[in-house]
Amino acid sequence: YNKVAADAAMLKLGYDKYAADAAEYKAGFDKLLADTTEQKAQYDCVAVARDAQLAKLTADAVELKAGYDKMSADNADQQEQLDKAAADAAEFKAGYDKLCMDTAEQQAQLDKASADAAEFKAGCD
């Protein structure tokens, strides 16, 4: 009976050690699971922040491109106005040159008429 009781005590001692080891293993596994969950939460937080930064950078790039496009359109508009002013000035100069030529031609005609009148008057005297 003592041997059976001793064997039973040894068996209980072995079982208690196994139960303690299993509990320690479960505690370690639970800690690993908690740490992994915490790390995933941190990674998710970093990913959300990175996505927000990317969205902001994308929005800034779109805004910069819109500004550049407006500036390009304004420059094209100014160039168009400059070209129109140059064309108007050329047209005005052509008109002025024609006026000068017409005036010179009229002066020549006037001079010829004066010479003819003087010649006619000389012929009458």
C-alpha cells in the first residue's frame, strides 16, 4: 500500500509539474499573442499615418500642378496680349508710313502745281 501511495504521490507530483509547465507555456503564448497584437496595432497606426501623409502629398502635388497650369495659362494670355499689341503697333506704323508717303506725294503735286503756275505766270508776263 505504501508503494502504491508513493507511486500515486509521484504521479500527482508529475501531473502537477506538467500542469504548471502547461500554465507557464500558456502564459508565454498569451504574452506573445498580446505583444503581436500590440505590434500589429502599432504597424496599423504607422500605415494609417503613412497613408495620410501620402494623401496630403498627393493633394499638394495636385494643388501645385493647378497653380502651374494657371500660371502657364496666364503667361499664354499675356503673350497673346503682347502679340496683339505688337500687331497693332505694326498696323499703326504702316498707316503712319502711308500717311507720310501720301503727304510727300501731295507736297510733290503741290510743288509741281506751284511750278506750273509760276511758269504760266512767267509766260503771261
